Amino acid sequence: MAEEQNFTQKSVESAQGLLADLKARAKQAEQDDDVFTFSILNDLIKATSPIVTKAFMRLHREENAKINKAHKKLRAKHRENSANSSDD
């Protein structure tokens, strides 16, 4: 996929809900001995699961990057304040 994907916490949670719904339906189809529906749902889960997992992991990487950036900025501010107070 060359196209940039933009998503939010809400959209990732929605995708996770969709995947959970597919899994619940597959379980129900298995219990109902509905081979055809189970087969379709199995294919959908195989296609959907990696996409949702990647989106989830990316969202967490981006959140961690924001936290790391804020931490770096805070450390720099602290160093600057320490240098200014020792110059006095």
C-alpha cells in the first residue's frame, strides 16, 4: 500500500470491534455446523486480522513517539533551566 493511512484511536477500536464480531460470528457458525458461513468468516478473519493488528501497533508506536518527544523536550527545558540557574 503506497497510500498513507490515517486513523485514530476511535477508528482502531472500531476495527477491533469488527474483528471481534467476525470471530464471534465464526464461533456461532461453528456451533451451528454452518460450514459455508464459517468458511467465509474464516477468510474474512484471515484478511482482517493482520490489518487490524498493524493499525493497533502503529497507533501505539505513534503514541510512544509523542511521549518520547515530549520527554526529550522536557529534559532539554530542564537542562536549560539548570544552566540558567547556575549562571546566576
